[in-house]
Amino acid sequence: MQYQGHHADGSSIQKHSAGAHYPYVIGKYERPELSYFVLAPNGSMQEFQTGRAAIRFAEQAAKHYH
């Protein structure tokens, strides 16, 4: 079993709560086209047609976030 406590940056958010895409935020618009987005820690945003694509992008980006 691996401990999943608080993030190394001192944040009170815990890894088991934030998910593999932390610190990226995945959201959904109420519209059919490009209805998902990923918000980066720097405030930039990228839109996606599917939730799966948004999750995949956010998880990959989080792996390279420093």
C-alpha cells in the first residue's frame, strides 16, 4: 500500500482526492461542441470534444508539471 497524503507543495489537497491530473482542472460546458476543457495552473485553457480526451491530456500534462 502506498501512502497518498498531502501534496509536496504544501497544499491541503490530498492525492487520493485530487486525482492523477492534479493540479490541472477538468470541466464541462453545457454545449455540444468542444464541451470539455482543461484549466492549467497558469490560467491557460484548452478545449476538447470528449471527456476522455480532456482527462488524457490533463493526466499527461500533470506528469510533466514542475
